[in-house]
Amino acid sequence: MNRELYHIQQKNSWSCLAACAAMLTGTKMADFEEWCGHDGSEHDPTSSHPEKRRGFFFHEFAGYLAKHKMHCGLCWSSEVGKWDDCFHEGNLSLLSVASRTLPPPNQHVVIWTGEVVLDPREDKPTRLDEYDIKEWWPIIDWRG
């Protein structure tokens, strides 16, 4: 991917997926929230989030990417195999990683640019080896 991604920080503990959607599409988190019809803050008694927030769902993320002519490839899980071939230079991806701030089973999502990790919780790019990766989702950009 030749586009520059702008690093966006999440505004609360349940908006990492919204921030990643905005980073990948070059839009704002508010645009993603408007498209979803909510900001993720609704109370959900079944949520694993400590504050019982709804957050955002993967189908919302995938639909928003499709609206912007992008696509998530098939998921590769750490339970399935090794990561050796997934993280080469230029391989834009969404990574689901173990959360550093919320208790299990909560996970966090970040962007792998092919060179660095854009973590919506951090204020600067980070290294891939700083994360316990659970799932890898390649991102396909059809915008040309």
C-alpha cells in the first residue's frame, strides 16, 4: 500500500476498532461512528468489557472498509499456525492482540503497516515484537 496512514488515538477503552477503521480508510472516528449509528458506549450486560460497553463489532468494521473499497482477508489465528510469513514489509494488516490494559478475554486491535505498528492507544508507532498477537487480518485495498 502506498498511502500514508495517519495515526489516530482512540478516545476511550472501547474504541480501538473505530480508530483502526478511521486510520485505514483515511477518515475520522466520528465518520465511522456515524456510519455505525452509535459510538460504542451503550451499556451491554453481556460484554466482557469491564465497563460493560458495547464497543464495535467486526461486521461493522468490515462493512465500513467495504464502503471505502477495502476488504479484510481471511483471519489467521495463533491457534492455527505460525506467523512467520504474515508480517513481511508492505503487508498491511489488522492485528488482534492481547490487551495490556483490560483483563482477559479482552483483546485490542492495532494496524501493522508492513513496517511499524500503529496502536490507537499509543502516541507514536511501535514495534511488532511488543505485542502478543492473537489474530491477523490482511487488508486488501481496491482503491488503486
